[in-house]
Amino acid sequence: MASVRLGWEEIEQLRHDPGRSTLLFVTDRCPVGCAHCSVDSRRDSPTITDFELYGEILDWLCGQPRLEVVGISGGEPFVERRGLELAVRRLADARKRVVIYTSGVWGTNPRPAAWIREVLERTSTVFLSTDAFHQAGVPDSTYVNAARAIAAADAWIVVQVIDTHPMVERAQELMRTAFGERYENFAELRLTEPLTAGRGADVFTRATRTPGHAFAPCTMLASPIVRYDGLATACCNESVIMGFGPARLRRRTGSRAEVAAAMDAFRSDPMLRAIGGAGPGALTGHPRFSDLAGREFTSICDLCWTMLDRVADDERHDPLVDAINTVLVASP
């Protein structure tokens, strides 16, 4: 039986509340080959090889009493059958609500394999991405089959689509094909901005620039990621999990205890607490970062990375960062 369905807004609220959600990255592998893939997934990309470590990661996730929602992503999660089945079964048994991110490439038949149906029946919500880049690898009939299978399992569908009129119109048409004019009973559309990470860096650029002082808190620091091989990251930036950006945002783990230690370190890091709480804009009031107040950045990640790089080789205690945390960051 599927767990309680979650809409996009409910998931976002949980993601912004520290400790209530996280993302499990189950594979780098994906057969679709989209030109805009933000994590550069390919058919032959790495996937789970150490199931003992993977089991310890699941032990940690299942043992977190405050954790309510676990997203499962990749790559394409459904190409990692053993890892996906194991994660969904154990997380659902631990009363965690499961959210899966997929392209629907597995929907080649109107009735999917029994193991896929069982996974969907234990899932609350499926983010089913579509856009012009997916179309070559995921034909319309395959996508529609996947949507209908998700709905048949009583899971909610969030259709992720890049916010351009042709792509949104096509996504709506696919939903009408699957469910008719009243498709909103089964799915909602979530319009997204294109990502400039991975292969997306060769397709998209960001034209908007914002002065450093204007950036609000980074809410994504409330929902970390752990990858199948033990790599833990403090935030959801795709480039970070691919090995780019400040080392402070990544930790390599090899056991349940080390995963726990990594997550504790992220939560207690004064700079990360300030960026996620008061916000990097507020931190530009610190003399160490005051020159960044008027400098323009293409994203909050650019500003965050600049700040973290600046303090990378300095482990001295900074009372002013502590003061910003104390005065401007609410207690958990």
C-alpha cells in the first residue's frame, strides 16, 4: 500500500525544516542521455558496488526519528533495481515517506514489471520529469505508461518541466493523454529553471545577476544528500556531489557512524549555519565578506562558494560568525 501522498508544497516545507528530509542518490547511471543532465549521467556511469556500505547508509536513514521524507534520485533510480527495491522497502517499513525522481524511462509497457509496481505502491510521490531533452530517450507512449502506472499505485505525480511555453504545453498535453482534462486529480506541474551544472553547463547560461547583500538564506542546506558510495554533501547542488566546489560541503563516509558524524558536522558548522540561517546576504555585513555585498553573483551557490573558499584554510574560531548565528538564526 502506498504511503500518504505528498504534493510539491508539502515536500518543500519539509525540505526547508532541518532534519525532516534528505535525498538518497542511488546511482549515477542513466540510459536517457539528456544533453542538459545536471549530473552528467550516462549508461556506463558508476552505480552501487558495495551493498554492505549501502545497507549501513539505509540503517542510518531508517534510524533517524525526526526524518520524515527521503527522496531517491540519480541518475535514473529504476536502472538500479536491487538498490531501489531495498531502499524503498526498508524506508517504507521504517515509516519514512518515499519520493522518487525519475524520467519514466521504465514505462515501456502499459503494465510494468511486478517489482516496479511494488516500488510505486510503497511510494508517496513521484517527480516525473519531461522536456524537449527527454523526448528522444523517453517516447510519449513510455511517459504516459509511466504516469498511469504511478497513478494506479495511488502515488501523487509532480511533473517537472522547464519553464518555457512549448515545454509546459507539451507536458500538459501528455497529462491529458494519460488522464484526460481532469489530470489535476492525479498530477501537478512544477515549472523549473534550467540548471547549469553537468552537461547543462553547455546548454544553459544564467543571465540574471544579484548583488551579494540581497541573497536570502539557503534553504537547501536543511536537506543534505548521501550517495550510494558514502559521499555525503551538505546541500543539493549537483556540482557538489560531482566533486566540484568547496570541500567543506562534502564528506566521505564508510559506515553508518561516519554518515552520522558527517551530518552532525554539517549541522554544527558555523559558516553553514549562518548561510542557511541568516543567509549569505547577512554575512556580507561581516568585515571579512563586506567586499561581496555589492559584487554581483549568478546564484546563491556562487556566493556561498566564494565565502567558503575564503575561509577554507582558516580554522580559527570567529566570534562574529557565532554572533550572527546567535542573533539572526532561530534555534532548531
